[in-house]
Amino acid sequence: MAEKQDSSKPIIAAILNLFIPGLGHWFIKSKYALHYFGGYIAVWVATIVLVIISIGLCFPAYFLPFIWGLLSIVDVYYEAIGEPDKRILKQYIK
């Protein structure tokens, strides 16, 4: 008989990624966890640099960390349900 998959695991992983991108990947024991967290830090640094250089006028840059977080939530959900080919950031995180 096939094992019954825990249906709460993708939801828990997505909620963990809501707080810290990469934490949900760590929860499902993905090899990409550090990549998502490191990417999140890099996006924050890029956002801070853009804001300082533009003296706060680069308003769309404020949304970059939020967008990275949303994309990582989608990716962890697809990875947790066993469909890693549907990840959005798979081209950038290998």
C-alpha cells in the first residue's frame, strides 16, 4: 500500500516561509533552504543600497523583499507536495 502523505506539511512549510524565507525549505529538508535565505538577505541588501543611492525615491525597490518572500512561499509549497518542477525560482536557485 502507498503511504498516506501528510497534507499539513506543505501548509506548515508555507507558513514558516512567510516569516523567514528558507525556513519552510529547512522544515521539509530541502537542499535549497540556504539558497532562499541567502537570496532574501541579498535582496534586502540590494533594496537598502537602492534606497540610499536614490535618496528614498526608488519606491518600487521597497517591494523587492516582499516579492522574494511570496515567490519562496510558492516554491516551498510546490516542493512540499512533490512537484519541484513547478517552482518559480528554479532557474535561479539550483
